[in-house]
Amino acid sequence: MDGRIRYLEQWEKHKTRSLYETAFREDSREFVDYYYQWKMKDNEVIVMEEGQSVRDGFFHVMMHANPYILWINGRLERIPYLVAVATAPFCRRQGKMGRVLRYFLQDLEHKRVPFTFLLPADPAYYKGQGFVFFPDMNLTGVIQKTGRGTIQAAAAHSFYSDRNWQPAGKTDIPQMMEFSDKVLRARHDMVISRDQYYYLRLLAETAVEHGGILLLRHKGELRGMLTYAQAAVSETQLQDRVEIKELLLEEMVLEEEGIDISRDALKSAKAAGTLIPAAAFGFGKMMVRITSLAAVVPLLKSRGRRSLYVKVFDPVIEKNNGCFRIILDSSGGSIRRIAEKEVRVSMDIAALTRELFKDVSVYLNEWV
């Protein structure tokens, strides 16, 4: 049947590679090889297809739901990260992507998945589907644009730059797991749980991006981690710019100081050749879409008690519609349906998402 939407079986996933390569021409063959080796092991791929079978037909649309385990206010939740959203060139502007996305979002609600998130190529499109940017998202984990809560720049430069940074390997993974967990969970309400597989995959990912992970130790203890990549202009030539994916330090530092520390770390480890390229932070701000209002509210907290008597409109997910009393405080959230006469405010799902997440400090910094 033409235009059928479904999840692919594991053995079929490799058939999406031609659409991936057509849609994401900026990705190197090395990177696509990595992606299909590592990310397709445990993700879900949703497609719209034409033809009686995959062997005879083709994919109009695909999207990949890559699973991550998130710490959310001290609880672990499996949350899908939506990537590789693509439409075949001759199928665009026909509403097909919207149909597939709607199918996916409704299925998440059926499974009581609280939300999904993505790094948008076109924020305006996703805003039309109920996605919003996380209101309180720290893109770096330890770097601030203002001086509040940071250590003095001179002290930061002296400690973190005048030392020997070393490339990380598989034997360093236990220490990296412990360090990142300590640094990130102390500062943020929502972070990705970083287990052994996470760092095995990240080492493979940075390798195909001509980068890696650098570590700084002091008296045997890990004090800093730098993750970087360097894109290729061609098979034999690299760009003259290093993208700093993540800089984790024990102390908070200013953004400009983080750049200097990163450049000195690359130079110390001889990680970018004899000439250190320009280094810049390569961060993108994530968007979130609530899929199950009943599942997400109990995960959230607020620094002060907040009560909402709200009528919710969600044009995609029927069960999110209705009148609710939502209470958030420092111990958690609760939600129950109420009569319409008790309602004090009306919100669409996007406005309610911004309200619910405004006190949630979020750190999500992933490539794929």
C-alpha cells in the first residue's frame, strides 16, 4: 500500500542508507559507516514507504529515534532523541513528513513516553508541531557567558592550561564516567546517563570526526575533559577550525576562558597538528516536545510551589487535551483532571511545555 507508515525491522534498517546519504551530504563516508554500525543497533527507524515490499519499493520519509537514558531530577528515563529526519527530494512539500511525525508522537504517548527531543535544522517547522526550545538549557555544562559563579579567569588559565592533557582511551572510561556524572548531575536537573557503552561509542564517533577526548589529571584525579572534532575539507585535508563539542571542568569558567583552555589543551596534547587551528564551541540548542502530559509532570520539580488550573490544547495528541490541575514543587509534580469551571488559564501544548520546564536546568549535548 502506498504511503504506509511503520517501524522497520532490524534487518531492514540498512536500506535507509541511500536516503541518509542523499539528505545529509555533509557527512563523510567514514561518519555514515560509524553511524550505521553504532546507532542502528538499538534505535528505532520510522518510515513512509511505497510499494508492496521494501525490496520493491522506496522510502518517502524516514526518522530515527535514538534512545538515551536520562537522569531527570534523580530518576532514570529512556527518552528518544529524534535525528536523521529526511524526505526523499521528489516527495517534499507534500505533507508526508508531518504525517510520519504525527504517527511517531502519538505512538510515544501510547507507550507513555514523557517527551522527545531533537536538534532542529528548521526550528520554525518543529514549532508548528508543538516543539519548543528548552527554557533553561546550558549548552556547555561548565561555561558561563557572565562572571557569576565562575572562578577568576587568571586562576582558571593557570590551572587548566599549564598542564599536560592526554588523549583518552578505553581504559580511561570508568574514570570518565565517574567524573562526568559528578560534574553534570551536581549542576543540572536533566542530563544523559553516561555508561561504558556511551564512552565507547563517543571514542568511535570522535575518531571518524578527526577528533578525540583529552583528559587532564592532577595528583591522579581527573580534573578536566575536552571532546573535540575537526571536519575534513577532502580526504587528505582538514579544515582550519576545531569544533569543541564539550569542555568539562571541576570549576565554572567564562566562555572566552574556555576557548583559551581548549586551545592550550589541544596544543599540549598535539591533538590538532603542529599549527593549532581556530577553536570554537559547536553547540546547538535542543527542542523538546511533550508526548505524554500524564507521564512528564511527575518527573518535574520547581524551586517554588506552582499551581496551574489549566485547559490544554494539543492538536496532535488527543490524551493531552483537557482540563488539569498541575502542581509542581521541590518534591515533584502531580496532575489530575478537573472540571472546566475550575480552569483559570488556557494554553496550547507548546506554552504549557515552556511553563513546566522553566525551572528545569537541562544539559543535553549530543551529535547523533
